[in-house]
Amino acid sequence: MGNLNDIRVFLAVAEHRSFVAAARQLSMTGPTVTRAVGALEEVLGVQLLLRTTRQVSLTSAGALYAARIRPVLQQFERAADEVREQQGDTAGLIRINAPLSLGQQILPDIASGFRVEYPNTAVSLTLTDRFIDIVSDHFDLSIRISGQPKDKSTIWRKICRIRRVLVASPGYLAAFGTPQTAAELETHACLGYDEEAIAETWELSKGGTTRKVRAGKVLAGNNGDLIARLAENGEGIALLPLFIVEDGLASGKLKQVLEGWEAPELWLTLYYPPYDRLPMRVAKFSDFFENYVTDIRPL
């Protein structure tokens, strides 16, 4: 069958069609990845991959082997996890994806605290504001700030509501005036916060009144901290989660505007692949995360 590690390496190369990308995912050097695939090919006596200067592709034998061995390896790893978990062992790797701003603020302390309690568990953190495909990107857990979950193929766990507020710098408000109603936002520079850095539509409500405002027509970005800094620089009015702008509000660099006008609620949610049962290390991290953001560092 071949060495299990060599098989893991081969499957990573087969998935990414790249030795470099596989090495990056596995935290290995390029030559180590190349040697692992070569050793597997030698054991099997067949060529699994076609290598050119521009791309890597599977041979027919490589495609057949990848299709047959992948579920076998998954079963093997699942069995190993179950045996360890019966003994209360959380050893293994957790691959976690999180939004950039939230991850930078809270994940260093969460990861460090979790590692103190569970030193046998390895943690891999990837930060991006793009909504990833948790299954095809091979994450064990994704932390998201979004509206009501719609993805029926994943498991999700709501943690807490995330409040958003409208903010602008004192300088901007002095120069262009402070809006008193959502309708007045049409005459202001509204900063768009969108994963593609394009214009977005704000839906704001107060009492029985709802108003839609197009934001980002002149300036937009795909990261909350970036938009907050632009607002501090006097570029316009931003609609952002409170945890991103609370320091700016406390320091006076930002002021809240249109208090009482609310945007649709967002939730901090944990997403998982469609597990039959959460691996113990993922369940333990989830509990640790929820305790931190609800009791130690409320958002």
C-alpha cells in the first residue's frame, strides 16, 4: 500500500496539482514532498504523476489510485481518532479558518489558552474574509460572521449576536454634517465593506421605517479594519461590527451616528464539515472558543 505519510503527500499533490501548493499545505519543503511521491511510486511500481515545468497532472494509474486510496486513508484516520478519543486523547491537528479582523483580535489568546489545556493538539489558523468552502478546502472548523446560515451541507453552531454600528470621524462630520435620518445618507460618502471590495446595500431600520442605502460607490474594501481606518481618516461613514470600531470610539477617533437605526443582525457562528460526530479535539476547541467570547472577551 505504501507509507501512510507518502500517501498523504501524494493526495495533497493530486488535489492541488502542484508540489509547491502541497508543500505549503503540509508545512513541508518542496524536496521532501518530491521524495515522498517518488518513494510511493517506487513501492507501487507505477508512475502516479506527470510532471512538466508548468503543471502536474495525474496519470491514469494515479487517478485510479487516488480515487481508491483516499476513502481508505480517511477511514484509517477516523479509526485512529476514535481509538484516541476513547482514551480521552485530543491529539491531532485542527485546521481553523476565521475572518481576518476577528482572528487577529481574539485567536492568538484563544489558541494559546487552548494549547495550555490540550498540549497534544496542533492548531492551524488561516485568516481570510472570503467565505471558504469548508469541505473542499479541508478545514475542520470555520468561524464566520454572517446572517442566518443557508448552507444545508454543513453543521453550524450559533455563538452570539454581533452588533453593527454606523461610525464616522469627527472631522468628516464637521465638514459634511451629521445625518439625522437614514435618507440623508444618500448625500454622504458611505464606505462599502464587501468580500469582493465592491458596492454593498445597507438595510437600516428604525421603528417601522426601513431604508436601503447604496454604500461603496466611491470607496470600498474587503476588510473591516481597513474600512475602520478609512473612516478614521475622514473618508466617510462606515457600517461595521462594534468589536472592530470600539477602540476608535473610545479614543474619539470615531463617533457613532444615527443611533437607533439598526442593520439586520449578524451572528458569530461555528461551521463544521458534515461530520457524523464531531472529533473530540474539534468539540473541545468549540467549547473553549464559546466560553472565551461569551465570558472572557464578550464581542
